[in-house]
Amino acid sequence: MNAPARPHSLTPELALREVPQVLLDALNAHFGSRCATGLAVREQHGRDESVFDVPPPAVVVFAESTADVVAAVALAAQYRVPVIPFGVGSSLEGHLLAVQGGISIDLGRMNHIVAIHPEDLTVTVQPGVTRKQLNEALKSSGLFFPIDPGADASLGGMSATRASGTNAVRYGTMRDNVLGLEVVTASGEVIRTGTRARKSSAGYDLTRLMVGSEGTLGVMTEITLKVYPLPEAVMAATCAFSTLADAVNTTIAIIQMGVPIARCELLDGNTVRMVNQHSKLGLAEVPMMLMEFHGSPAGVQEQIAMVQDIVNDNQGHGFSWASTPEERTRLWTARHNAYFAGVQSRPGCRCVTTDTCVPISKLADALLESVDEANAAGIPYFMVGHVGDGNFHMGYLIDPNSATERETAEHLNGKLVARALRLGGTCTGEHGIGLHKMDFLLTEVGTGSVAMMRAIKIALDPHNILNPGKIFSL
Amino acid sequence: MNAPARPHSLTPELALREVPQVLLDALNAHFGSRCATGLAVREQHGRDESVFDVPPPAVVVFAESTADVVAAVALAAQYRVPVIPFGVGSSLEGHLLAVQGGISIDLGRMNHIVAIHPEDLTVTVQPGVTRKQLNEALKSSGLFFPIDPGADASLGGMSATRASGTNAVRYGTMRDNVLGLEVVTASGEVIRTGTRARKSSAGYDLTRLMVGSEGTLGVMTEITLKVYPLPEAVMAATCAFSTLADAVNTTIAIIQMGVPIARCELLDGNTVRMVNQHSKLGLAEVPMMLMEFHGSPAGVQEQIAMVQDIVNDNQGHGFSWASTPEERTRLWTARHNAYFAGVQSRPGCRCVTTDTCVPISKLADALLESVDEANAAGIPYFMVGHVGDGNFHMGYLIDPNSATERETAEHLNGKLVARALRLGGTCTGEHGIGLHKMDFLLTEVGTGSVAMMRAIKIALDPHNILNPGKIFSL
């Protein structure tokens, strides 16, 4: 229980466990054509958006029901073989890599919306439902689900990593928006956590324990979420700043004044340049803030007036406003395209993404120094920030074949995380620990807290079959 | 681990563990005059607002620092004796009763505000700081802490029970407002959970696991909380309804429309009558809604206009509005005095308080039937509701010497909880499980989830010294 955390390595430690033929036979018997051992399918389920090279899982099963998940987990438990839930594969830190081999359970076919309760502002979904699919289904009811991590991730994956994204500054993260779960435990038992009530003091908060546990404590098979009435008025805005410091100070003031802003994003000038190249936008290549306001028409106007004053105080300029969905989308194009523009600015590169989050007053210290360091290191990067939360991402664009560049990116990430922790922040605002941040977690929370996490893991998964080798070493 | 839950009994099962003289000597050596074994002090620490009769703890120590808590817990661990955190004793379900004997740690002297970070909207406090004390300290910074459970509870106690109260409909509960903790574990180790960042995906959410764990997983010694800018405008309102159904339907519509109301409370006519008798208010003895609106001046006016329309649609009348603090207090007198007015309406009575919370669309079903049942049973009661959350409290006013009345109250509570669970709700919105709701918890979450809670408890507190005998049997 007190083993040191895995070092912050680019070569994950493998401890492959054999998947015996008798287990494969049993999976075949249950899943039939939904059990796949072909290399292509396995490889597709053995990689995510991280930079790690790990052999794929031994077998992939496609679950269509909770009973399927129970069957797979029960067999994994019987043979003490790892079992790794798979959504759409958009996680960033190696969460789903089969470092100990085993079974990947693809939950993508569990994509039914179980219930929509507009009268209670709740929905219940299977884990394979994606956020866009949910919002499509909600459209006619005048409701929406706000959490938007960029990728069209599955709600199971978003719950498992405690995801958030651009709307979290107003609507919170998955932590705040999951009301309850159906979970298959390590022994293959089905439990329920939470209810559809808005609040509860009924015992330990198993819902919150499962949210963010990255598949290591159970497989989520049903998720009950809060949803929200579509705001009466939505306004989007962008504006430009001469310096990154001015943009960051604008953000800090908006949050400190308590403006209930719905989105508050930032790109640095370097990233705007990449977006211009990618999408021919012709934007001024200076730091750019992107905002969205939700509320009543008068409330939105009030928010805008307050923000405009703050922006003016900080030498912002080039304000653009938009209220129709089409105009808003156009205005936000730079933000939507930033990741791809960044990655495509260097053909063949891989992206090492950082994810620190700091108390809002420390955002300038955290962000400006990190940008300066990246510039000094001469590594190509893009920078996007959910700055209203104090959360920003540097995307270091490295040649995957260059050990030097990988080391440089990791070194910059290490310095950036150390700075965030020194400033009272966290190594990960929304991406999770996975394989990549295990040593950062240890530094952040200390050996005692990691020992407590391990104790919980051992208690709930004594044979370490649920996505083993993630979050902490065991 | 699979022992049945304790029956829903009025006579808690005692399993007293001896506190040996050598332990008392060691506590005396450390705490000196802050270690008390006199009956009066022990009795004061051996009762809360519940109806249970349990012998007091063997000894009370008054902690003044984390080091004191470490010393007490380490000694308790060494001698395998229970240790029970004590705040102000305002819990309602027997949480702090020494059903297995042991040491009460009074945290009331750990009442320092460690840090106020107005620039980040966070504060860090010791667990003995009460909510009113915190708000007094925040006054000059233009901030406030919204969670208001009625009693001037300690923030440690409020965290331990996942408390909420009148403002939760807008600001959430302690679950949403605790950012991080310092905790003394069962082995006497000090750990930290969370950071001052607004969000994090760093490993298991130990903060949320501790919040609501009722002192059974650790003793909180420092709490970092979100605070909020004082709203620019605050308006209070009351109005009256001819029927309880009209009042409840008004509430449901307000929530479904997404009005960002800050407080939304309800008293039934019977309770207004008690308040009139107690405080000579001369209010119409019909159902009464009490509301508060926070925001910009224009935003508050918008909310009021929407609510007024909804109230009119539901035959509400007698609207009163107030904006100054004094007028708001006057308007809310009925709500503030409801508990005492209820209890004092029957001299010598004890109050058995219920705490169900249901999805908002089910509030009418849950509340109206419960009131009808209480009336049919002929038991005196008051009813107050944080109805905006779907949460309401029946206070059955029983003669503590009448076994029949106690049984009637418990019977009504049982029916009310069964109804809430049937409607998708919870047995406790904000008071916690304690001794009183252990069987309800089992019914609500099922044996599998309670087994998971037990497994966590055993993993983190293998000798069962931290407030044993609460939430579930062990």
C-alpha cells in the first residue's frame, strides 16, 4: 500500500496478465460476434489521445446492456484479469491503455436515453450516450446539458474523468451534475448510488466517489444527470488584448465581481495565429477572449455592461457581439478550431496537453510564466484556457520520434504543475490522472491521501481487476 | 460485513467499550484541564437534538489544535476506543451519541478563521467556527457564506452531515461548497484533500467522501470553503395560499421555469398558527410561502415579476415585499421562529423531525399526503419546507414519556420515507443518517451500496474507532 508512485515516465510500466483461452471461450459464448480479438479492433481500443505506446487489450467485448457488463466483469473477476471500460477513446492521459492487458468493454452500444424528466430537470442515460446525442434528444423539451469538454465524449467517460469544459464556470463539472449512478462493482454486482432528488445526506457519497475514479472502482452502466432550461437569451462575445496579462486580469476581475458568465475562454496570440492559418479567419494575432452570457434578455445585457467596463479598464478592444446561434458559432470558430489548428500546424506531431487549475487570483502568475517558459524552450505550442475556472491547457506539439522534444514537453509540464501546486492549485482541472499524472497526484495530495485512495481501491477491488495501474501504483 | 442494518429502533443498541484508566491518564497528561470526566460535561456532550437516551461518553477532551486531535485519535487508536467529534451538538439524528462509549472530542475551541481569500472567493476555517461567526468575519470583505441550516451550527458539523438549509436551492449544499479538508485519519495521521482551485480531476474525490461521513472516516480539522460576493440586491417576499396544494404547485413552477430563486420556503397553516401564538404575528393561518431573491436590481425585479405571475396563476394572495435587512427579517420572522414556536406549542414535548427530499415534480404528492396522514393520526406537528429543493420537514411533537406517541411518530416517519423513496427521493435531504435512519438508508440504497460503504469504513478505520455505530451497523 505504500509503494512509491510510478515515476513520471513516458514508457508506462507493463505488467501484462494472461487472458486464458477458457476465459476467451466464455466471453465468446456470452458475446458471440460482439467479442473481438482481431488486431485492428484491439488496437482501436488500446489507444487514446495520449502519447503512450502500450500493447492493446487481449480482447474487446461490445456491451449492449448492464447484464453484458455484469457478465464481462464477473468473468474478469473469476480469472483475475483486467477489465477496462471504453467510451469513445477521447481521454488524454492514457486512462484506457491496457498496461496490464485484459478485456476492453466497449460501452458505445449502451447509448440509450433511459428517461427524460423535464418536470424535474433530470435525465437518465446509458454510459455510451454522448453529450451531443443527449443535447439533440433534449432539444424539443427546451432543456440542455451544459458540460462541454470539446470532444463529443461519452457521458460515461465524462463521468469517469470528472470532466468539465467551457461551461463549467457557470454550471459546474460532472461532479456537480451527476445525481446518481448504476454501477457494476468488481465482483459483478449491480449497485445504485444517489436518487433523483436534488440533494441527499444519505450515507457516504458513493456517487462522487465513482465520478472521477477513472474506471478503477466500478463500471458505470446508468447515469442520472441534472439538465437545465435553455436560457431565454444567449449572447456571445469576443475581444482582443494587447497583452496576455491584460486578458488574464480581465478574467480575474469578471470572476471576482461575481458576473455569472457562462463561458470565459482565452487563446494567446500564438494560438490565434495557428487558427488564422488553419481557418483563414484574419483575426488580429493577439490574445483573444471568448465569452458567452446566459440569462434573461435584461440580465444578459447587465452582464455584458459589467464585462465591457472591465474589458475597457484592461485595454481590451475589438469587441464583437452575437446573439443568433449562427453568429455565435462564427464568433467562436477560433476557439472550436484551436486544438485541430494547433495539431495541424505541425504535420505528424503529437500533442502533450497540460491541465493545471489554480485559484483565480493566481491565474496570471500560473499562465504568463508557463507561456514564457514554452517560448523560451522554443517548443511549438498552443494555449487555450477555461480561464474563468483558473484552468488552462498548454498543448506542446512534439515530434513523437524525438526523445528530446518529448523530454522538453514533459519538463515544461513538470515546471507548470509545480508552479500550479505552489499557487494552491491542482495538476488536473478536468482531464484526470490516468497514467501520466501519477507522480503529480502524489505531490499534490501527499502520501497519506494516496494511501487512502489505495485502501479504498483494495477494499472495493481486492483483485485489482478494474482498470488497474491507473491513478496510483498498486 | 453483511450483518443486517440495525432495526429502526427508538432504543439504540449499546455496545459500550471500556475506556481504561491508562488511557484516561494519557489524555489527562496531554490535555490537562482540557480533559473532563465530570458527569455534567459528559452529559452535555452525550446528547443532541434527537430523542434517544444513551449514556454519555466516558471522557471529553477540548481540542485547540490539529495536534490535539492527532493526540486524542492516536490514543483512541492505541486502546481501540471510540472517538466522537463534537461541534455544537445541533445534529438531529443521534450522530454524536456515544453508543459504544469512548471519547468525545469537543472541537468548539478550534474556532479560528485560518485565511480569507476574497480575491479567490475562498476561506479556510477550523471546524469549530460557526456559520454566523464566519459571516461576521466576512462582512467587511463584501462576501458571505450562504449555507444556513437554521441552527448556528459549526462548519465542521455542517460538513460532517452534508448540511444545507434555506439557501441551498441557489447555492448548493455543503457538498458543493467544501473545496478541501485537513483530516485526521483513524491512525492519527493528518491528510489534506482538495486544493483552493475551483475544480480538479486529481484522483478519488476524498473531499466529497468525507463530507457527509458523519465523523466515521476521519476528524476534520480544517475546512476550505467557497464564499460568494454579497448580492447587489436582495428582496424578500411572503405570500399566502388558500390551499397547501396551491403553494406547492407554485414552488414546482418556479423551479421548473428556472427562476434562480435564493430561498423558497413553505409553512403550512397549522405551523403559521403556532407561530402566531408564539410571536403574536397576526398572520392569516393559511399556507405561507417565503422567498428571497438575490441578484442585480434589474435581475431581482425580473425574478419577482416571474414569480408574481406564477403565484397569481395559483391563487396566491397577500403579497409582501421587503428590501432592507430589517424589513426582510420581519417578513421572515415566521420562518425563523417556526421550530421554536412548534416545540413551545406543546410544553415538555420532544420533536421527531423528518427530512425527506423528492424530485420537484413529486413534491405535491410527497408533502400533501404526509400532512394528511399527520392530521389523520391526530399528532401535533409543524411543517417547514425548503420546498425549492423538494425537501421538507415534519416536526412531530410528542410526549417523550408516551411510548404510543413515539411509535405513532415513527410510524408516520416510516410511511413518509417509504413514499419519498417510491417517488424517486431520499430519506434525508440534509440531516444525515446518524442512528435514526440506518434502516431507511438500507432501503434507499440497497444492501450492495451499504456493503460498499462498510468496506470503505473497514478499510479506513479497521478498528472501528471513529464514531462507531452510525450510518450502518458494523
